[in-house]
Amino acid sequence: MTTLKVNGQEHQIEADADTPLLYVLRDELKLNAAKFGCGLGQCGSCTVIVDGKAVLSCVTPLLLVEGKQITTLEGLGTDEAPAPIQRAFMEEQAAQCGYCIAGMMMRAQALLQRNSKPTDAEIRAELAPHLCRCGTHMRILRAVKRAAHLMDTAELLPANQGSAR
Amino acid sequence: MARSGIIGGVVAALVIAGAVLGVVLVWRPAIAAIDPPSPQSFAPELVKRGRELAALGNCNDCHTVRGGKNFAGGLPVPTPFGTIFSTNITPDAETGIGRWSEGAFRRAMRLGVDRQGRHLYPTFPYDHFTNVTDEDDRALYAYLMTREPVVAAARPNQLRFPFNQRVVIAGWKLLFLHRETYHPDATKSAEWNRGAYLVEGLAHCGACHTPRNALGAERTKVAFSGGEADDWSAYAINTKSPAPVAWDADALDFYLRNGWHPDHGTARGPMAQVVKNLAAVPASDVHAIAVYMADVFGVPHAARDRAAVVAEARSGVGRAPDSEGAAIFAAACASCHDSGRPPPYGGINLALSSAPSAPDPRNLVNIVLAGVRPVEGERSPIMPGFAGTMNDQQIAVLVNYLRSRFTSQPPWGGFEKTIEEARRTQTAYLTTSAAPTSAPASATQRDKP
């Protein structure tokens, strides 16, 4: 039995210690934002935030995240009150098929929590582990910049934002 | 009276002789400055040859900083004596080598003396470059003098006394700079000799792969027994090689040209830049290096083939019981490393990799933490790093598991410090934050993958 803290809630999980976190999030907790892409830690679509760091959940066994704060995209905002990173991606229309985008947003979120004014080069370097086959890369870059701006101008945000941090 | 006069005369003569000898050993004249030659004054074929030679010599690796202009210098090279910064070897007249004649360039390569007559520190591996022929020096000179000139003054070295006195270098040279380190061997093939000339000379493989003595010189009696390169260990590349499957000329040739080999894995750390440069080198030269080095590797007494090594690792599954390490391996590593797909699209079977078998866990820890980054603009193997997922204790558990599961070597003991250091040096460049955490963690951080 493993205790997982996901988006502020505790869950008792029965899966084996070597089960990838992604499987538990999707199959047991029904949190489907993180995607199964390659299963090899090579595409980034399974990225979630663990204790403030972007982590590839498909190659992360449960035993490594026990007791840590796990945040998925669902923990950042809702349809009614999207988080700045989500708003920015929508406003820039950064998704085409969208498969990679949840992972992109999570790593961008982790970056912005650490560094509120990243340069273009820093954003590119940070998102390098993520693959997007639709090719909306330029929009994704713009969205991350926009999110940084939104986070800096807090008065634009709905009142309940930032709770997931 | 007469007697003391004679003694006084002898003493005076000795003092003068000593001074003359000292001057002869230490003093080197400046070579007249020239106006920077125009790029058009060099034959294009000579420049092209020079480019290949510069790639063989890995010149850009030390003389370029990440994100900086090619050959403009400024890379900190940590040594036990302090930090030495590489210099600008672009043809800029004031801060580079624009005013150097070919003779001055050749003297630097052969004797480690700059145009102005100052002794250069042997971090510039002239103990190898002294073997380079006049003809090759001419081509290298032509190549460098036709690069884009960059204004970049050399950064002052940070060396402790007495090492900050260049006169010390003259003594070092007296002890360790010998030109006879390479002799053609008539009993060997032309290709072997070509390889020997390159390996012992321009390619300076021993600079990393040979251990050094207390004065920082290569211990040539144990050449190629393994040394250090930045924060990586440079494996032994002689009979002491930790490779589970013996290297041969074909494997070396493939590895040096591609950066990976299905029986050996991927070139990482400073070796990644070496193989990247070798891609621009004529295939015949790489093959010559492979032929010579296969001879240096020799035939290990317990040579095993791939099938035997893999079979033994399989049968060894029971060696490490169901443990935390096994669970981490199952979820984090096995999807690539136990998939049966060989590199570059799958991960190497770790029973074949040198890293878990090596005498020191440093390279394995480096790779687990930082992963294998893709080489920009190239098809290359990749692996995610686990610095953000595992704490030091978990890294240790995994590394111990890999050692016991995939090798028959005794466990590594007490490598907590290795993990701490690797976390500091290997992950600094992975973290991009505004400041100050994005600064290199130490002078030992080369700021490049």
C-alpha cells in the first residue's frame, strides 16, 4: 500500500512499488491529462510536477514519489477557472492535436515557478525533452511567455489561482 | 690569496654558467609579429586538410565555450594547481593569433611557447602535439588563420604560487616534454603507423586516458590505463579496459564514427565531443586510429563475446533479490535497457556497458542523474535524467543494484560524495533559472553537455 498525494489529496494505492506513476494517475485516479506517449521517457507527454520539479511519470515508479507532492494538469486549474499557463495556451491557440500539450504545460509551469522571467533560450532549453509532431512550437513558446506575463500581473487572475503550488 | 682568488673565480664561473644555463633553458625569444595574412593567401585544399586535422585534435572542445564563438577560448580548465583558461586561437590581431607567423605557430605546437616567447601551460597538450609533422602544422595554421577573427582577450589564469610563475613550466618541460614518444614501427602496417602517429600526436588520447603524476604529467609507463576528464572517468583503453565485451578494430571504428556501438553503448561526457568531431575526419584516419588502438587494447585474458555476456547477466537475475533497486530498475530503466532493442533506438543491455563494470561509479552516476541529452542537429541516442526523481540515497540503491545485477565485480563502497558531486556538476546546466542558480556550480563545470 502506497500513499500518494496528488493535487492536494491523499490516496491509498494498492499497486506494486514498481508501477509507473502514470499508470496509477490514469487508470486508478482517472486523471487523464498526463498522456502515455512513448513509455520510454523520450517524448515528454506524461510530464507531471513532483515537489516542484517536472518528472516523466511513465518512467517513475511509485516508490520514488511516495509522500511527495504530485501535481497534474488537473491540479492547476479548471474549465471555469483555468490557471495562467492554461489560459495562455488557449489564448495563443498553442494546441493542435493537443496530445503533447499537457506535458508541455507542466514543464513550463515548473519552469515558471522557479524562474518567473525566462528568456527564449531558457524556455527552449527547458522544453527540449518534449516532442510535438503537429509543429505548433512557435505558439507554444509564445504561450509560455504569455503565461509568465499573466503570472506577473496577478490582478488579472481569478481569485482561486495558484492554489496548486 | 691566490687560492681564494681561484675559488672565487670558480664560484663566479659556476654562477655565470648556471645563469647562462638557466637562461638557455627558460628564455625563449619572441618571434616577430606579422600582419595578419589574408584568408586568400592560403590554398583551399590546405585549409580543408587543416579542418580535418583540427577535428582530429578536438581543438574546438577546449578553445570554445558553450554558446561562445568558435575557437575564441575562455573555457576554464580545472587542474590540481588552479584553473587555467583556454586562449583565443582565432586570427584576431590583438587578442588571438593573428600576428603569429607559421613558425610561431609551429613552435607553440612543438615546444609550448607562444609568439612572444612565454611558456604555455601543458593543459595545451604539446607533449603530444610535439609529434605533429611540419606539414600538418602548416595545414592547421592555414585552417585557424582563415577562421572568423573574434575579439576575446584571454582570461587571467587562477593559479597558486609557484605555479603562476611561467618559469616553472620550463622545468616541467625539461622533465616531461620529449619528442621521441612516437616512432614509426617498420614491423607494423602503414595503417597501424598512421594510427599511432595520430593517437600519440594530434588526437592526444592519452591526455584523458592516461593517469597523471603529482606534477600533472602523463605516466607514460602506464599509458592508457585510465585517467580523468572533467568530472568523468576516462576508462582504461588497454588490457585493463572494463568493457565486458572486448573491443576490436571494427567495433572501435564504428564507435568512433557513430558515437555508439551495440555491444558497448554510447559515448558521453567529454568523449561525446570527440566523436562529434571525428564525424568530420576522413574514414581512413578513423580506421587507422581503430587499428592502432585495437592493438593497444590487446587481447584481454578473459575475452567473452556478446552472447556469453548477455546470457550470464540473464542467469544472474537471481543475484540481486527483489529489492528497492529492482523496483526502480523495473519502472525507470527496463523499458529501454531490458527491451531487447539494441542502441541507438533502445538502451544498451547494461551487462554490456562499461559503466557498471568500471572501477569507479562516477560515469554511471553522472548518466543516471543527467541522462543522455540529444546532440543538437544530429540523430543521437537519448535518455532522460533522473536528478529530479531520485534523491541521493535512491540513486545509491539503484547504482548498487546495477552493479550486482549486471556485473561480477565487487560492490562499490562509499560513493555518497560521488553522487553529491555529480549532482552539483552534471545537473547545473539542466536547470535554467534566471540567477544565480544557473551559474556553473564550480570552476569544474565545463558548462557543456
